[in-house]
Amino acid sequence: MIANHIHDALSQVKKLQSLVLERKNFDGYSGKSRMGGGIVALIGAAVLANANIPETNIANLIGWGVILVVSLLLNYGALIIWFFYSPEARRSLERLTPAIDAIPSLAVGGFTSLALILNGEFLLLPGIWMSLYGLVHIPYRNNLPGSNYLVGIFYIICGAIFLIFPLPFTNPWPMGFVFFEGEMAGGTIFQLDKNKTNH
């Protein structure tokens, strides 16, 4: 009887241990895709700064919308490929928990952006986007390399600066540089961590 209880307790501990290890090592994000997103942000800023693009809030909003879609396709496309083809993912929805944890912050970003756009408050969009994207990094502090958390802090600080000292929304360069630097740093961190894990 006691031996059965000990055996059950040990198997529970092993199960918990395995869950903790899985939660700590989320490698569903691609460093290369993330760096690609940073490059897309910089190229997008250059396109929006072109004289042929109307210097209006709506034109810039559409431009940043396209940049967002391309970056999401890069990053979440890589995540989907990992989920279906990586033996580590095992097609288990539980392995996607870190990505799912980011959804509330992203949703708040979407609702807040819509509210600002409907009220014509374009000046605050860059600061809101940076701040909320920085907050998306917070749930990952136990699942991704620790330095990725610092990238989130970088975005939050930049967002705070842009909210307190807003620049014209029609100037794409500041936002382009912030997202380029942040995504290149984040992608490099992922890539270095993946290389370290593989060796």
C-alpha cells in the first residue's frame, strides 16, 4: 500500500518535472524570422519615407498595417511549421502555451489602436504599439532566454518616450529604427540560444 503511494508520488513528481522543463524551453519562435521582421520594418519605413507615398496618416497607417501582416506571416508561419513538423512540439497545444499567453496583450493593442484611429489620435500609435509589444515579452520571461526580457524592457522604454514626446505619425523612421533594432536583437538572442542548445 505504502509502496503504491510512493510510486504514485514519484510519477507525479516526474510529470511535474517534465512540465516545468517544457515550459522553460520554448523554442517555437524562429530567430531568423524575427530578424526578418526587423528588416521588413526598416524597409517599410524607407518605402513610407519615399516621396511617392502621400505624407498622410492614412497612407502611413496602411503601410504599417502591411508591415505588421508581413511580420506576422514570417513569425507565426515559422511557429506553425515548428508546431506541425518539430518532434519537440509533438503537435501538443500545451507546447503553444507561451504563444497563447501573448494574445491578451496583442488584443489590447488592437482594441487600443482602433480606438485611437477612430478618434483621430495617430500621434500616440507608435508609443502604444511599442509599449504593448514590450508587454508581450513579459509572459515569456520563464520560457525564453532571459535577455529576451530585456528586449521587452527596451520596447517599453521606447514606447514611454514616444507617448510623452510624440513625433508625427507621418515620420516612419523613428518607429522603423526601434522595431528594426528590437527585432534584430530579439532574433539574435533566439538564434544564439538555439545554437547553444544544439551543441
